[in-house]
Amino acid sequence: MNFARAINDVSANTYLNFFIKQSYEVRFADMKMDYANFPVDLGIVGWRVCFANSSILDRLKKVKTLEQIKEFVHGQGLG
């Protein structure tokens, strides 16, 4: 998807949970777009931000060990 189409789809809320990586611009606020105020691409030595389905939040809050977290499945997009 090219950038112009991505901007259009985000501003129109075409897809559930669809987001793009872009520096903040005032025009995006005018388009009713929101932004994540954290660094999403710091890489292997930086932060990793995860999103979780609300149906498992109570279980996730109880995780204290590596073995407990291994019970969950995670994924990321292609590439």
C-alpha cells in the first residue's frame, strides 16, 4: 500500500487496528487521526510494545515467570 492510500485508510478508519509509522503532523489531527506517544521502532536494544486482546488481560496481569508467559501466543506482521 502506498503512503497516500495508507493515510486515507487510517483517517477513514477503514481497517480495525490499522496503523502506520509516521512523524506527527498537525494535519493528521485535523483528519481525526490519533498517535502513539512512544517510540515504536527502537529495535532489539530498545522497547517492544505489545497489544493484547482484552479477553486475556486478567491472565496476563498474573504472569510472574518466563514459564507462565510461554503459555501465551504472540505474533507480528510479515517482514
